[in-house]
Amino acid sequence: MFNYFLQLIHEYWMSVAYNLDEQTFFSLFSSFISSLWDKCSTYESSLRFRVPWPPELVFLAKDEPEYNNSNHKHLLAIERFKQIEFTPSMPLEPITMNEVAQEWKSFKPKKSSDSAGTSAYMLKQLPTEYLGIITVLFNKCAVKGNFFEESKHAKVICLSKDGMYPAENKLRPISLLPNLGKCTYESALRFRAPWPPELVFLAKAVNRARRSYRRCKTDTKLQHYLTLKELYIDQRTNFIYEKKESKLKWIAKDQNLWKIAKPTFHAFSPQFKGIKQNSKIITDDTKIVEILATYFEKHFQEPEYNNSNHKHLLAIERFKQIEFTPSIPLEPITMNEVTQEWKSFKPKKSSDSAELYLKPIPRKLTIRAKREYKIVRSIQQLLHCRTDIVIRRTDKSKVFYIGKAIDFERKAEEYMLKTEAYQEITNGRSPLSDILCAVQTLLEYLVRKQALTPKQRNQISPKLNQLELGHYHGLPKPHKPNTPLRPIIACINGPTTLISKFLNALIAPVFLTVVRETTFINDIDVIRKLEKYILDGLFQSTTKFIVIDVTDLYTMIPREGAILALLRFLEENSYQGKIGSLQIDSIMKLARLVIDNNCFVYNNTYYKQSRGGAMGSAFTQVLANIYMYYWEQDLIKYTTDHKGIYGRYIDDIFMATNQTAMEIQQQLKKMMNKDINIKITYEINTSLNFLDITITNENGQLKTSIYHKPTTEPCILPFTSDHPRHIHRNIPYAALMRAARLCSNVNDYNSEQIRIDMSLLLNNYPPKFIKRQFQRFFTSNDAMPVWEKLDEALYRRLHQRLLEQPTRREKLLKNMLKDPIRSPTVLQTKVWDKNIMFPRYQYDGSTSKTFKTKFYKWWFTNYALNGSPVEQVEIRLVPNIDRTLEKFFIHKKPKRELLTRMEKTKQPWN
């Protein structure tokens, strides 16, 4: 409860830490967590109880200390203090949150309280978010070179030097500084200014040279190592000497660290062997327990509060609001931490209250885990040694492709030369800092012009802790001749990525609203158009199909032409010159920023895309679609005039018409000459493959079936994979649903059903499991005769009914297309549904099978009680899945230093 309540009010305390001075905040925060701990404290064993020391003893410790005039050491210390009493403090360099966290972790969780009423144990219970507050406090002190005044007053404890019942002259007082102050103070004492980057680089070079010499002992490598070592020693000596000289110069200017360099004492709890009561010493264990039990009953009663104290009333009100709120889940724990805790267990055979005990992993699972681990490790070692081999995931599938590294490089260079869309940055300078400055400058400008709200600005600003340039990699297309590569610029953490996603979410719904009649969103949409074509009586035996493919659409569109097309589209499809609350001018500025700053790393070299858009950027797709929208208008008009079908899916176009092949070819030749940037290839026939379907005209009868590429492998999620079982159940169901929608003939459907069955068997799905899921599909759709005896009429009805049902994506699009011009979804504030919670948990097939049942039972037993605030809250558990083999085998990223290098900007940005 202590941890959970602090997490709720973390943002409040962070704002207070920034707005109050460090002295006031320290006093306020210490008293708050002390009183909160009293409210949330738990019962402890009576043997561990320590009676708090009286306030007058603490008050006495804060008084001005007395000294002995006849003591030489006292007089010397006072003289030295007077010399530096009024010397200004020397500011420290800022400390990072990681250094504070390291000091915080080193605290021993002792429960003895300090002068501020806090304990080290209490501070260890603070949520990790509060380390940011402690960091802010330290840096405020560091700027002033001062320390918390209250943290200089210690709590005095009398430590016995002679037995358990000592005489008066045998007691030695020690002091306990407040733990919150010690946390920042110890960080100050241990703080060391970082070495200059060139010295760190030289030290790393020496280490690399030493390791290289150890691997291969040659005279050349030895001489190289000794030269670097000598250079490193000289540089380090000069650095230490300069540092010492600068420190002496600083002190010579009457500046020092006296106010921050105060001695501290570690907390100590005196031994407990007896109780003094009414001037009698009681050592009998039974009586001690009775006395402490009586004290506990009084000590842990409901705390009293002052009705006239506003802070007391506010704290009680907030506590009542969260009294029945469940604890939030902790961060995942690593296996090493669990192993360390498990090893500390004493091997007692007594079972606990729930009769739970640690079970060993089944022998069969252990053998399998070891075997698979060895296989994965051996493949990783092979890939590490064979630098001439590259492994990639194939385009539009999850099958691994292994090829020669030299072939991948050759194909990438050929593509760059052919398209002329990429320029090498020859000066070797990283463009990351320049792009970041451009992004921040434009966003600040739009906020000042009130084109964006500060909240919207924050949502699309790059995350600085994850910022990096994009990198190029190619996905092989084994289904095409010579296995070309699809160029991908992976820029998930790029400086313009969030802006690109924002523009796509803003403009794509408007575009789909305008071109919905001539755009296919999936292969099911194609079949629906053909079915309507038949109902209109236009489908004949002479009907021909045309499939057009646009070559390299994303990289071949001209940049200025695309910008002009976007401007024209926005002007034609806006309301009073706006999309939502954004002016067209603001949208155009953001669009130019995205397409003008497509930079990436390939082969340890920086490149900039000078033509088209990056394949991997969300905005590139909608920009290319808008450019194609104006190019295809003549083709749409031609198809409409001749009562045909026209539809486009990004760079793939499908047409159906009753015109002759000669007439169609004449029109397509005109389109090929319309724009030199758009290069197309086409095919005309009565049977063609488009997307994932084969469309055939059999003497005026339409026949559709699923198209499988020649290189398609029967690879699906293996049954032995550690995934929630509902995923395995949904795979056969979804495959049968897709087949019923796309196959117009029951025999084609039966062939596809057999293919699905074989693929499942090849991926270790049990036959009984497959049969049960097939039966579930046909039973839920009331079509068992189709499975049992291939009933043609019933299958036709099943096909039509499933074809008319909207897919999940179509339902989402329907919501997005509700007035996307005046009120786009991306500009609307998302409403948080407080009645639904999505807790996440790490899925493990060996332990998580009954987790949901146990969790819901625990939830309804302890929290969702009648009358509780969370009674109506719906819990939806979300599993986290382990990493896939792709994460272990495929490494596409260049060195992180290349991706994150920040250099000084070329020009100042206002």
C-alpha cells in the first residue's frame, strides 16, 4: 500500500521538488513519508521491536555543542572551522539518476529511525520513480554547493561499552543522520568527474591492443601495444596533473566543499536483552513478551489525527479513495535474482499454509530445453564465425533465408545505382543532431503559432533516450527471379518517425474516404467487387482481367511532384483550409520535414535519400497513394466508361473489362507515357493471380481460389511453441475462415482444407486437436454437411455469408472514416475507460495454464467485493511472449555508436 500510494502521487512530488527549495522540500517530504509509513506499517515480531528514543534526547543533540577550552584538539578544530566558516561552497557537477540508484541499492535495510522519522528500510520501499526526485534534490544542492540543514542534525543513541546494564560513564553516544540526506550525501562523496572522451578512447584502444597481442603474439602487435600504452600513461599523467592544478587554483580563490563535507555515521541499533519497568530489570522471556504484546496493542491502534490540520484531512481522504485499489504489478524479475533467492532457502521439509512446494522441471522438458539451447547456441556461433553468410527473414513471410553477404551487398548497390535515390554523405558526419534540431525547431514554431498544442507537440516529439538514425537492410524476395531485395529503412526510433506516423494517421483516413470505391483494402474486397460485377450482369465469357504492377513506387516518385500532389489533395479535401484543427500550411511543413530528412546508415556509411520516400516510414505510403491517385484518373475514367472494374492496392492494380486485348494495350501504353517516374508492367488474361487469390473466367463463370507462391513453405506457429493455447486454437479456425471466403468452389475449398491439415501436422499439431478445431469452425457456422459430404449448395451459402461479414480491420476503418476531415481520430483525446484494466504477465507454458483461473479467483476474493470501488472493473489479462528465433539469429543493425552519434549542428537554430 505504501509503494502503491507513492506511485499515484509521484507526479505531484516531482513538481514540488522542482518548485520548492531543497531545504523546504526535504523537511516536507521526510515528514510525509514518515507519517505515511506509520499508516501503512505492518506488524513485526515482538523480538524485533525497538522503542523509539525520546524527543528531548534528539533535541539535545541539535543544541550548540560544548567544547573543552583545555583540550588542544578541540581548540585546533574550532580554529580551522573559523578560517573556512564564511568561504563559499564550490558547486559540484550534476549527478545522474543511475548514480543515485546505485547508492540507493547499497543501503542496508535497517529499521532504526533517524531524526526525521525515516529509516533506511523505509527508503528501500520507495518506488524507483522517486529516485528522480532524489536526483533533483542532489543537483539543487550541487548547484549551490550546500546541503540540507536538517540533515546535519543527528539523532543520538547511547551505545553501551560495558555489558548490558552499564554505568553512566560507560555509555558512548553515536549519531544517526537522516537517511534521505545520506543518500544524496554519499553520492556527493563518491562522485568523480568523468574522464575526457579522448582519454577513455585511448584506454579502450590499449585494452584492445593487449587482447590482440594475447591472441596472436607477434612483434608488430607487441610494439603497437607498448606504443599505445606509453602514450596512454603520458596522457593520463598530464590529465591528473592538470586536474590537481585546477583544484589548487580553485581552493586558492577561497572556495571549498566544507558545507557539504560533513562526517556521517552508519545507523546502529543497540542490543536488547531486558526491559526496565518501574526501576526493575525484567529478563524473563514470558513476561517480556506479555509487556511487549500489551505495548503493541496500544502502539498499532488506528493513528489519531488532527481535524484542524489540512494535510491530515487531505491524506486521509486520498487514502480512503485508494483503500480498495489493487496493487499494481511489479516489474519482471530476472532468472538470476530468482536463482539467488532460491539458493538462500534452507531445505526444510515442512510445507507452507498453501501446501505449495518447488517442483523440479519434468525430465522430458529438461532434455528438450537443453537440446534446443545447444542448437540455438551452435547456430549463433556458426553465424558469428561465418561473416560471409547473412540470414534474413523473407519478404511478406517469416521464413528464414540464408545467402552470401557479398550477394546482398551487390544487390543493394545495384538497386541504389538503378534508382539514383540515395546519396552518400561523403564528409562522414552524422546528420542526427541536425535532423533533431530541425524537428525541435519546427515543433516549437508550430506551438508558438498555436497550430499544435503542447500536448500534441510532446506526443510527436522524438524520445531522446531512444533516439537513433535509421539503418538499411534488404528483405529477399525468393518468389521472384534472381531473388531481388526489398529495401527497408528501419527507423522505428528515428527523429521524424513519430511525425511520420502522425501525418499518416491524419491524412490516410481522408484519402480512404475519397478513393474508397477504387481502392482495395484486402483480397476479400476484390472478390466482393467481382461478385457485384456478376449481379449487375456485366460479367461475360469475354471478360478479361488485367493486373498492373508499379515498379519501385516508393523510391521513384519525384519529391516535388509528390509535395504538389499532396498540397492539391489537401486543398480539395479540407474544411476551411484545415484538417481538424491543423492548417494546410502546418501539414505541409511537417510533410517536408519528414521527406527531406530521410537519412540512414548502411555499411558503416551515412546516406541521405534524395528521391521518393523511405520504405519503412508510415507517411511514405499515403504520400505515394496520393501521387498515384492523380496519375490513375485517366485509367479510372477509361474503365468506368467501358463499365469495367478498377481497383488499386498500393502499387498493384486490378482491372476487369469486356474490351479487346488490343484496346486495353493501347490505353496502357498511353498511361506508360504519362509520367516518366511511373514505370509499370502488366498482364492481360482470363486467369490471373492478384494479391493472394487466383481469379479465373471459365466461359462466363467466375472462379476464385487461394494463390500460393511457388516458394511458399508450410510454416506456421509450431504447436510446441511457448504461446497461450488460444493462439494455437485460432490458427486453424482463421485459416478455414479465410479459405471459405476466398474459394468460390467447394472442391477448391476442400483442397485448401487438406493443405491446412497437412501444414498443421507438419508443425506438430496433434490430430485430435486439429479435428476438434475443424469441428468447432463448421459447428459455429452451421455447416457440418460441408465437412462431411462437400455439400455444394450449403457451401455456396456459407461462402456468401462469410464474404459479407466485415473483417476486424474493416470495422476499425469504419470508425476511422467517420468525418475524418472535421474531426480526425488522431487529434481526438483518447478517453480512458476506468472500468477496464489490462494487466500484463510473462507467459510460461509450464506454469501459466491455470494462471488466469487462479488470478480471477484471487481478484474476486480480495478486491472485487460487493460495494468495493473496483467491483465493476473488468480485468483482461495480456500475456508477454518470449523472444522468437528471429531475435537470436538476425542482426541487421550497425554499431550503436554510428546510429546515436551526436555532433555539433552546422548552423544555429532559433
